[in-house]
Amino acid sequence: MDKVNQLVQWAKERWAVIPESVVFVEVAPGNFGAEASKTDSIRLSVPIETIVKLSDAAAAFKKPRNINAFAKLYLAHQRAPQNLENSPFREYIASLPSAAAINSPYVWLPEDLALLAGTNLGNSLRENVAALVEEWWLVLSVLPEAVPKSQKHYLNMKFYYEYKFYEAQQLHEYVLDDLHDNWTSFPAYLWALMIYKSRSFPSKLLAACGSVDALNFVQDDVAILIPVVDLLNHSPRAQVTWGVAEGHFVFEATGHAGGQLFNNYGRKGNEELLLAYGFCLADNSADTVALKIKVPVELLPQLELHGIVLPKISDYSNSVVNEGKISEEVGKLSLLPYDEYKDGLLFFLGRDTIPEALVGVFQWLVKTRWEDKLTLRMRLSGLNHLRQALESKALLLDTSKVAGSRNSEATSVYLAGQNRILRAAVTLVKRREKELLSEHKSRVLSLKSVYKKDAKFARSFLVTMGVACYENIVAQELTDQMWLMYLIRCYNKDQYAEDAETRLPLWIYECFVRMNRETDITAHEVVQFRELYEGLVIPMKQVVPEIYNVGKWTVRELVVSAKLLDTIGFVRGKSQECFLVDDFTKSADLV
């Protein structure tokens, strides 16, 4: 608490205005905040000179760069005892918490990190650290020779080559070995990142102040650190305003007697809160679940042509600092189109929303060569694949081992929120599936319907395989074989005597004719399907000749039938029941 009091006094000596009704206190062990002694409008103002800016880093390193990486390195540099004494931000930097006190998952014990398995945060943390190591390495590599380095500088560089081989416990111990004088180390850089992620404001807030160096506004994500104001804790319901006036940054809010004075960091999900601040909110209306979809980069232009808007992290987060973001100016990198998506497309699900672009990606990824526009089959199949992905992700969340861990409260809140959002998303997808099936039921054909309507076809499976009902077909896993035979039966529809009971769909016949015309069968396919032909078709030709000895029932028809089933069919639900969709004939309605 002494350091906080010294910070407040330091700020006041530099003409910061802090009302007497605002008192800074320790609201929880290691967590400081502000309280109001009376209900009133509160205005805090902090001089621009006390704010840590990118231009300060540029002045210190004599190498201006338009990225936050140099600002982070500058913060670590200023914290070093040999530099802190003469730093213009001495009391502010001295008051900043350690990495352990922030308690981001970056510094959690391995056993606590294991509790995050199956979540986006748990799966991506090591990847994030790797990106940060690259950023740290690149910014050190262009640090001017004239800048005095820490004594262990060259020893620090070894970490770049060795960290990939670190076990989890070894990495945990290393990042917490944050010696202030060793300012070029990766632990020092990680600490600075955590400070910026948990306390920074966007530099553009100072744009109206003419005395601020233009360097601070060259990118949207340039960050600043504002003493005193960054002590205020977060509430998503706090009504606050930020601005500049007369060379000061100004914070305004309404204080309530005896209550904490809050800032509002903006809409942040629990994953972002946990990584940046080390806590979660139990009832967080801004909570999200991240879903990463691996898509071949060469398909991305096609997705965009079909109207899919590829996601950007800025669409979902108002975080000023993105970990591992390497500037082209530092790394001298020449980024290729879509390089940012080489590891996958990252979508975020809200508490009751699913991004339409996410649905669209799944629907276009199941496209067949017959489909050049969004079809009903693609819509239904894409929704089914999305539902499976959501259900699989929910199953990975394990809350049974959370109790007793050091970070059990935050982990429990995080996992519960993730699970709730995923379950709600599954419900939304199921609802959309049902609505589509109901709206277009005349164009969707189920095997159960075929079994009920085509009695002769159903009886043929009774006499050849002993299946007395549709449930037996499912139980004995004969649905695929039954579909293959039914498609060939439809192809031979003109060879049967027409009657109402066995009227076969014309659209399936037309699709089969087209597939047959477009198919060149290979020798490999003949070998692949011969066993099925001999075990299925030949016995049925012998026992039920009135169906299977009429028309064409060769290996070729079996191969074509399999290709057609993949083209006009989709599977749905846990049972993976296959349905056929009429999308490719003149009788098909517009989607």
C-alpha cells in the first residue's frame, strides 16, 4: 500500500487532480482500487507528461518504431534499478505489480494449466508464448548497440534456442525468475506485456492533445499507460468517460458513498479477462467461446467470393495489446495474403449468438463438385458438422478436478461459462436444422420414409438378411447398403411396372443418370466394390429377381450409387442418419 500512496503523491506533485472524496485502498489481498466517500460526480485528471508513451521508448532507444514491442521493452528497461532512479516514471513503475501478483495463466503452475485443457486458452497458451518469444527476439535484434544491455544479455539470448525443449514446470520456473536488473530477459519482457495487457489504454485517446508526438498515433493499437487511473478495477456496468483537456487525461464517473470507483475496460469475455487480468466474472454478458477452424489457405479466396467475411481479432476484442503481434517494420517480414489465417480461422461464439460467417464456412467446406451456389444440402450438412464440432468441444471441458487448485475459482467460472455458451450454441444449431427440415420437408428424403413407402423394397431385405423392421436395419448397420441399393433401384425405375405403392422419385433417377454420365470408373474402384457386389447384390438378384434382376445391377452401378450418395446426401445427429436432398433437378425449389 505504501507504493500506491507514493504513486498518488508523486502524481499530485505533477499536477494530477484527485478529489478528496477518492481514497485508494487494498480491496483484496494484493488487489488495489479506489473508493468514493460520498455520492457525487468524480473527475480524475492526470498530466500527459506522466503517461508512458511509445514516443518515450523511441527517445530512450533512439530508434523510433511504430509498435508496442518497443514500449514493452522500454518499460522493462525503466524498471531496472540502474535506470529506475532517474526514470521520469519512477514512482509509477515502482508501484506496478509483479508477474506473479497479476497471476495470468502465463505464469500458472503446470497442474493449474492442465485444468484448462480443451479450451481455446489452454490449447493456445504455449503457441502464444512462442509468438511472444519471437517478438522479444526480433525487438532485441534491432536494439541499438549504443543502448547499454543487462549483464546477462547474451545469456538471455540462449533462451530463444532452448525454450522449445522446456518442460512445462521448467518454463514456469523460468518466466517467474524475473530479475529487475536483467531487463533484456524474456521474463522481463513477459512481465511488461502483462502490464500492458492489464493496464493500457489506446494512445488515440490523446489525439486531441496537440503536444503529443504524432508517433503515438501511427497505428490503431499503439498503447499508453496512465498512472493512477489504471488502479481502478473493472465493472462492465460502470458508466465512464475518457478524454483530454488542458494537457491532462481526464476520467469521469459517478462515485457512490462507500462503494468502489470502477473503470470500464469495455466488453471483454472471461478468456480475455483471465489472460490479461487473472480473474473472471461469474455473470459476464460479454463472455465468448473461441472456435478455431483449420481451413486450407488456398480455399480462403473462394470463401470470400461466396460472401464469407473472414474474422479478425479486432471484431471481437477491444484489447489494446495483442500478444505476439510482430511488426513488419521490426521483423522485415513480407506477409503473404491470408498469412494471418495459416493456423486457422478464429471465431467467437457469444452467449446467444453464432457468427453467420462461422456457419457459412462449415456449409461451404462440405461443397461437392455439383454445387456452385449455397444449396439446401450444404446448409443442412454444414449445420450438422458445426453441431458435432461444438459438442466435441464441450465434451473436452472437465470441471471435475478444479476444486483444490490455486486458481480454482477463476478456472471454475471460466469453464462453466465456456460450457454454457457451447450448450446454448448446440441448441441454436439444432433449432436451425429443424426449421430448415420443416420448411423444405418435401425435398428431403429419409431412409425410414423409403422403408415405409416401398414395401417391396423393404421385404427384399427381410427375405435376404432377416431384418424385420427399420430398427433392425439401423442396429445391424445396414443403412448405407440399403441406400446404395435404393439409388440403383431408382435408376432402373423405367424397368418396373408402375404402381402407386412403388412409385420411385424421378429426381433421384435424373441425378443417377447425370452421375453415370460423368463417371469414369477406375480399375481400383472395381476391385474396391467387387466384394460388396458379390456379398450384397448377387445374393439379392438370386432371391428377389423381380427387383434386383431387372435393369442394370453391375459393379458400375454400385460405384456410381456410392458417388451419388456422397453428392446428394448428408448425415445428421448422433446416429449419423443419412438423408437425401433434392437440389439438382428442375423441380428443386430455390434455397
